[in-house]
Amino acid sequence: TDMLAATRSCIRPVMNNTISACSRSSSTVDSLMSPPIVELREYKIKTDHVKQYMAATTTSADLRKSLVPLRLFTVPETGGTLNVATHFYHYKGGFAERDKCRAAQGANLEWGRYLGVARPCMIEQKSTVFVEAPLVKEMDEISGLGEAFPVIDGQDSSGSIYEIRRYKLKLGYDTVPDMLSIYKSGLPSKLAAEGTDATTSLVTLLYSEVGLLNEVIEIWRHGGGTEAMNRSRHAARGAQEWRKAIKEIGDLAIEFTSTIHKPTSFSPWK
């Protein structure tokens, strides 16, 4: 456990060097009036257009990051529908900041040229707005998708994967708060479970605000790839408090999916 804690301490938050212009211009008043939000955008790409889309998107990556606060950009490897460009944005100033960023993006001529190439490659686009659960700020072990990105000392991030776990919960005002409370009660035992891979870390825990409601997403980063994920999963099975929590969460859930994603070369989070 001490080794795991020491290794995780090497994942240090640093400020992003390519903060979007609209993020820089957001005022403190905006931040106070509009709580932070996380937007998940999922674009299903035509199978025969994947290379074209990724080439154009990679070339325009710096422009994207100058216009909107991109945090993570991935593509799925297995566990669900493939060829889906999956990208997360963190708007510290909430919807007010998002409106400013989207307006600036829409007015940018270079971005318009990129869309002229990218949009014909797409089958459909989906946008969902989430909020980070309170425990993201309460627990030091959770990085969160705020303004910081990780610097991983002594680690090669080329083999890293992201495990995106999605819970569709029953309808009801209390369902999400109850799920988050149960999750919080069991999480420490999972994080401290003996045998957990040192490169495994919880990035964030999100619940939906706009879009499909009563959805909760947890994002785990495994720096050592699928082997690290499997070691950590095996270790979690020995965490009794976590097993109890998952059993209770199961009574609240309608559906649960787990997909493995690879970060793109230009993703701020690797």
C-alpha cells in the first residue's frame, strides 16, 4: 500500500499550457453563478472515413485546445460501439463559459474549414452535460477534470488506457444521491486494496445534468494498460466494503457498461 501511495504521489497536477481563450476570459462572477460542468461529446465516425477524420482532427488539435477546454480525447478499443470519437471538456465557468467558447469556436474561420472536412466523416453527434460528484473534491486520490493535468514521473504513458464505466440508474430524485453515497462508502477500500496496480487511478466520477438523466460515469486510468486493469480489478474483489457497495448499487442500476479507450496523441490526458 505504501508503494502504491508513493507511486500515485508521482502523478502531479500542473496547469495546462493551452488553456482556451474563453476559459481565460471567464470572470469570477461567471464561475460563481454557473457551477463547473463537464461536457461529453461522442461522434460516431463512418468506418471508411476514420483515417480521414483522425488525420484532420489531429492536425487541428492545437486550434481545438485554444478554443475549448479539452481534457480527454479517446477512441474505444473494446466493450461497445467502435469508431466513436469520445471527448470530455471541463468548463469551470459552467454553461456561461461553454456559451462563450462555443460562440468563439463557431466564429473561427479556421475551425470552420476543419468542420468542412470532419463533418462528412460523421454518422451522428451526441452531447451530454455532467457534473463532477462532490467526492472528487473531497478525496485527494481522485484527480478530477479541473484545470490541472497529470505529470507522471518515471512512467511511459504510451501504453495507458482509460476504463469508462457507465451506470444507467432507475428514475427518481434520490437515486443518484443514494448511488453516490454508497459509492463513497466503498471506494476507500477499493483504492487501498492489496494488489492494486500502482498505475491505476480514478480520474473522476460524473453524474448527468443534461441529456440521458440518472447516468453516472466513472473514469479510471490504467497506465500499465489492460494488465494493470486486470490486476486492479482482481484486487478490488478482495475489498469487502467495495463488494458491499457494488451489491447495493446493483439494486439501483438498470444497466452497466464498461469500455476500454485509448487516448489520442493530442489528448491532454494521456
